Amino acid sequence: MSGLSWTLPVARWSFWFSAQECVPEVPFVDPMMRRRLSSLSRMALKVADDCAGTQKRTRVVFASRHGELRRTTDILRDIEAGKPVSPNAFSLSVLNAMSGLFGILRQDRSAATAVSAGAQTLGYALLEAHAQYADEPGSPVLVVYADEPADARYGALEQEVERGAFALLLDPDEAPQGQLACSVTRDASASTREFATQSEALRHCLTEGERAAWRSSGGTWQWSWHACAA
């Protein structure tokens, strides 16, 4: 996988991260639907709405390592206890539930892709967005990443995710704020700071404007931000 590089023209981005078990407000969601949302979907919808703005037709790349694993675990507990499983809970337990809800809320039938690739999920979502945008540069692409650590009953996981969400928009009708350079190499440069998760590295890169890296067994993912002139 090493030796790969690409660049994304970023119109805007949005983050929502919290170590506490709190969730963001999503007042744009109908109250009946809002009651059914998991914390993961709330985080994802929050950043997606912040980032998409008034853009109506937008392709979505949704990414999550664990997805709705907590909801799935609750369903399995109900089955084990002999309780009936709610059809709504089941339909919202799939990985691409959030992208479906987002499309319904915006009445947007644009294509949506779901990505899950272990600890490298966010990096591959950015690569997927690049491929889609390069294939059809006249249509915007919204990347939405949301994750939360797995239930403790699954045991300790290597390179576990941090809790939070991130969205990034590629829009041909909006001047980019800057270029996000992405690469996968064998090793990070000596001056590049490494982080425990991809989301931490990317957040540092975009908010601080500094190079950031995340290391895996297959190579080192690196990001750098190049702001456009005002």
C-alpha cells in the first residue's frame, strides 16, 4: 500500500469529538426520528449537516470502523433474553444507516458509499472520496466519519478508535479553503508528529496546519494542509 499519494480540494470541514458520553444537538431532525437515533448517528448527522450546508445533491462517503455495533449488541442481548427485536432498531443497526437517514432528511437520492477498514477506515474513506471526485468532478462529495469505542465485552482492541465524528466537503461550486495532501509511505518524516488514531492525526493537521501521521503495520499514513490564498 505504501507509495500512494493524492490531494483533496477541501471546501470546508467540521469536527465533533468528546471523551464524555454526551451527544450533540440535532434540531434539524424530526423529533420522532430523533428519538430513535443512536449517539453515533447523532454525531455523524451533526457534522454532516454542518458541513453540507445548503448543497442539496451530494454524494456521501460514510465511514466507521465499528458502525452501529452498540445497537447491534443491544439487539443480541434482547435475543438472548428472549425479548422481541424492534424492526426499527434492526433497520438502524446497519453500517450505512446514517447515510440513509441523511438522504431522507435532505430528500437527496444521490449515491452513498459505506467504508469500514479497521483502524485505517478514515484514510480509506478519504481515498474513496478522491476516486469518486476524480471520476465526476462536477458533483460534490461529502465524507462523513463517525466512531466510538466498542463495548467492553469485546475486550481490548488494537489501535482502538476515539469517540467522535468528522465531515469534509469537496465541492466544485465553492472555492476550496485549501488542499489536503494525503499519502501512505513506509515511514514518516523525522519532523512529522505521529498520533494514536487517524482521526486525531487528521484533526491536528486541519486545525493546526501541521503535518501529522499515523502508523500501521502496512505503512504510515500522512496528511498535510496547504491553505489557499485569501
